[in-house]
Amino acid sequence: MSGKKLSITDPTGTVQGLNTNVRYEKMDRDEAPKIEHRVGDIVVNFRSVHDDVVLLEGMIKKLWVDDQGVV
């Protein structure tokens, strides 16, 4: 899906500098886009962590479970 374009403006003029063009995409899809950030020359990624252990793809799964823990 291609992104949508829109403009955010303040017609009242009460917020200075609030006139910008933005683009957004629907994020509720099966595979979320990979987001990267650079710290100097190093690429860092936003990942899930549990008890200081980085959880990689395939290390967890989600299931429907009731209040007694029955799957």
C-alpha cells in the first residue's frame, strides 16, 4: 500500500510553526516494517528484550490462553 499525504495546519494561528506536510502508512499488516537507527556508523534495531536477553525472531510465540493458563 502506498502512503497517504496530508497537511497539518493550525487555522487559529495559536501554535506557531504548526504547518507541516506528513505522510503515513497503515501499520496493521502481517509484517511490520523494520525500523533502523544509526549511532555513528553502527546500525541499531528496536528489539524485544526479557530479563536482559534479546529475543530474536522465533524465540517467542503468541497463543490464546484463558485465565487458568489453558491454551
